[in-house]
Amino acid sequence: MKLETKKITYSIDGKLIIDGIDISVKEREFVGIVGPNGCGKSTLLKNIYKVFTPDSGAAFIDGEDLAKLSNKKTAKKMSVMQQENIVDFDMTVYDMVMLGRFAHQKLFSGSSDEDRKVVKEYIKEVGLEGYENRHFLSLSGGEKQRTLLARALSQKTPLILLDEPTNHLDIGYQYQIMNILKRQNLTLLCCVHDLNIAATYCDRLILMKKKEVFDIGTPKEMLTRENIKALFDIDTTIIENEKTGRLNIIFMPEI
């Protein structure tokens, strides 16, 4: 499942938010989007998963224009884990994860044996077995994120878009979420806040700055002292982890 965008431009009230974005994500590739606050990362994702409609340009899955696909067909190709997940009504963990099966259900048919099997599988996959009857609003932040990840995975799509899935989580939960994602062997496009997480898990990085793509490449190519300084205005020391072969970024603030 290949994802690409061609010249996506989007503005709000006449203010340009993203400008002519061209990206591509290969099948089963884990691509991270990295950049400072306000550079357009989340806006780009929302233009892809159709919360926003681009002023110009388009997003394509395997050559099909997403704007021309029905919502149900889109939901069979792509699932989404948003940064903002405000739930106004409570439900059990099991029912929350079952929402991910909506695209596979026929009208008024209810959940099937296959739906129930998939939901149980992914509740177990994210480490929440035994939590099925717990109420979502009673969960910790990490447990809520794992529930929402199970919902996205239960949709059984070849592509998942994620907007900073580890935001506001403690360090243990951050790496737990990323480990779960990495072992799925899916096509993943993810906004990443933490540069060390990006270096550890992503196959390629899209750097964004001031509404545009700044550069694209592997973590080792992108996470240089010069690039990090240009994007975040902070000095760094970068070393290669002997055990993992991945980069570790050490930030050097002026103190």
C-alpha cells in the first residue's frame, strides 16, 4: 500500500498553512514527519485523512485519489490515530476497540464472530487483556493510547496515519507504543515529536519547516547537527548507539 501526496496546499482564513507538499511512503515503510510546532505536520495528515480539503493538490493510495473514495472504502485502506481524542461519552475498552470494525460491518448487522476475534486479538496485542470491561475514561493516559491504538489496528488496514501517538506519555509507554507499531509490518506515516524515537523507529524522515518540506531521507541523513539547528535552533551532539546502530541525539542547551 503506497501513499503519496502531490502539491498539497492548504490555508485557513487566507493564511497559508502548508504549501505544495510532495511526499511518498512505500509499502511497509515507517516514515516519520519531524519539524517544529506550527510547521504544518498535523495539517498535512488531516489533509490526507480528509478532515481538511486541500486548496489544491491531492493524496493518493496506490494511485487512487483519496478525495474520490467513499468514507467506507477509505476506512478499509487507511486507519488513523489522532492526537486529539476527546471522548464525550464513556464506553468500555472492548466497545471502543470494536469501533475500529465499523467499516467491515454491514448496516444493522452488528458485530460478527470475525469482528469479535479481531478485537480480542488486538486488545491482547497492546497488552490490555483483562481490561475489556474497564471504562475508557477510567484509564491512565498510556492505557487510553493503547486502547486507541488497538482500535486503529482492529480496522485491519494496510496503512495507518498517526499524529504524535506518544504525546504526553511517560518514557516507558512511549517506547511500548512504538514497539507495538514497529512489529505490525504495516505502512506507517507518523508525526514524531521526539527525535530519538524518530531515529530509533523510522525508516525515513520527512523534515518540515515553515509550511514546506525541508528535506527527506534516512534518520542518519536527516538528523544532523546542522538540520536540527535549522529546524529547532538548538545545538546537539550526535552519537551512534553501538548496540542498536541507531543515532542518539544529545541536546546542548545554553545554560
